[in-house]
Amino acid sequence: MSPGDIILGVDGMRTYGWREFQLARFRNLTSPTMTLLVNHQGDLNWVKLHDLTAGRDVGIFLDGNMEADRFLNAAESLGVPLEGEQIRDALRILPPHAGAALSFWAEANKAPAPADIAWIQDFVSLYSAVQRRHYADAKAPAHAPPIPYFQRLEKFYLGLAAANQPRELAPDLKKSGETPEFYILALPVPDSISPLGDLNLTDLRFKTLLTREHDTGGQPDPEISNAAQHYAGSSAGGIDQYLDQVRATMLDPAGQGGWPYRSPLIRNPLSRTLIVQQLADRMKDRTSPDWVIDAFAMISVDLVTGQPQPAADAIADLGKTSPWLARRAAKESFAGFPRFYVRGKMQRMNPIKNVLAKNNDFLGDGLPELFSWAFDKVRPIADKTEEVAGNPTPEPADFLIDAPYAEMLAAEGKTAPAVGPTPGDQNSKSAAAAPVDSSL
């Protein structure tokens, strides 16, 4: 295979993108072979791979960015306005088949009249209502889509809206009347962010930016990035400088992550001793408006000084005020502490794992039923299949986007299969005989 090749199918299952490829790959988890249908510069070829290890990681890199924007690009090429980053992000996780089908239709319908594309806006409105969990707003479209796959999607989303009124329910594959593959690929993944809590910070600009970081779900923001960089470069000295560095990480973990652990002030034993004493004194006043910043800092200090249980207790205390900050502090502990201090001794992080488990990962109340189902049913299977690996603090959406096989098994009420025989074992059994929804 060569760069630019397009995988059209895997083991008899039609694939339009990464999630379908993953689903097809894991369906035959222990098979030592994989058969691909490949479009190579317009020529179709069957490619059979042999001697694969369990899990069948074949080292193929798929262009996820191109796939994610395919629906958006096709809709906008037809003149359909898609305004607002929130709805654009939601449309990026439509089934890849939707982007492919609309792209093909757009190629065949150059310069359509407004009446010919009205169905696309109707579809977006329906999908958006269900994805945002505004089920009462999900109405039957006025304009029928000319594409059979979109007709199927609209029927599915109207069914979901009806099933989740008057109250939201866990996913139910049987009641949907759909195939398992279609069901899990088409389920809309809602937005849900842990509560920020009522913060009364003395630094009003920091409070404003932190609130924006929370409300936008961490969308790139130059003002936030610049402010975080400013805090990271603080020259206030002593604990004030260290707390500024902590603020940088709280605001922008992607760009300024690790400061609570990599700061020279905390890595130097002399300055660290002083900061530990000062933080301990500050932590005694739970009424202080900046207590949440002190707690965020104290978590890292406890870990650095070899006290993982007090660090976990501090995360739990922080969660009572701000579940979102508690979750962010836990994520930062897994990202920063092992990088700079543990060097392979991850068992020291067990108290952090335990406090996350006891507090529903600090996801807050009012969690979408789909997310509760993802954590309760999909996560245990995904842990075994290793579809979501290397992330100790995954988001619920990770199991609904990155673990399609585990999600399908959970929807069918099944458990994870053992990753059994090695390639070449004549007793190896594959799931190749399992029925496949080739209409995808």
C-alpha cells in the first residue's frame, strides 16, 4: 500500500473512515489475516495481510482531519451555511458514511437551486437538536433527503428523540430496530462538561478567562494562550510566582501544562520546603477566594513530596467546590508527575485513580445517560480490547468515538472476547463468520 490509497472495505465490511476501519479491525480481533479492498489511484485491488498479531494493528495511518471535515466541506460547497463552532464540531463526528454520501451527491449536483439543498439544513437542525439533547425540538424535516442513507439517519434520530421523552434513557439497540454497526456509528455524542462551580477569585481577569476556558470546552483561544504564557513567565518570586505558574497550567494545560511539577521553585528542595509550609498555611482558610488555586497547587506538592493519599484527598476537597478543576488537577497529575518524578512507578498514582472512581470521575451531576452507559458498560470492554489505551482520565466521549467495537458489544449486551491464540495457531477462531452490515 502507498500514501493516498483509500481503504474501501475490511473483511467484507464497507468502510468510509477511521471508526468503521476500527470496528472492522476489532470484529476479527484474533484473526491472523485481514483482507482490504483498496482504491489505488482509481484501481481497485484486494490486499490480504497475513501473520497479524492479536489486535491486528497493521500500522496504517488514516487522515482523520480530512475525514472529519468531509461533511462540512460538502455542505458548504453546496451553499449551506454552517455557523458556530459548536455545531461544526458536532457535525465532525457524524458517521463517516454521511460525509461520503453528501460528497458524492454534491459532485453530481453542481450549482443546485436553494430548494434542492433545503433538506440538508433540515437534517442539520434535526441532528443538532438530538445531539444537544433538546429532544422536544427534534421535528420531522419538511424536505425529504434524496439520499437513502440520510433517510435512514433521519428516521433513526427521530426515533431517538421520541424514545428520550419525557426522560432520557440509556441506549437501547433492540428498540431502535437498527443493525448494531449502524446504531453505534450513528449515535450522536452530546456535549457535557463538568460544573465549574461558584468561584470567587481575586484575580478577575483570571476568573473571566478560566470561565471561558470551561464554557468553550477548551477551544483554542489566543487571549487565553497569551494570558497563560504571561502567568508562566511571572517573576513575582517565591510562592506568588509558583501560584502564577499554577494558574498558567489551570488556564492552558495544552500549551502550559506541567508547571506545578516542572517549576524550578518546586524542583529545588530549598524553595520547595518553603512553598510547602506556606501552602499548608493557606490551605487552612477554606473561605479564601483563591483557595481553589491553593488546592490545585497543593495536589502537585503532595505528590512531589511523596504523599499521594493527601493529594487524592485534596482532589476530593477541590471537587466539592469545582468538579471541573478537580478533574483537570487529576489529569495534570497523571500528565506531569510521572513525567518529571515517577519514572515507571505508576502504582504511586493509585490513590488518584481511586478518588476518581469514587467520585464518578468528577463529571458532575446531570450526566447524559449515554455517558453513564459509556462509563458503566463500554469502558470495561474497551479496557480489555485496549481500544482506548494510555489515558488514565478518559472522557466519556472517548468510549463513544474511539472504541466502536467495545460500544457495539455493549449495545448487544455482550462482553469482551479474550485476545486468544497467536497467529499461526490452527485452533484460532475468528469472528469472520459474524454477520456484517455491508450497507454501511
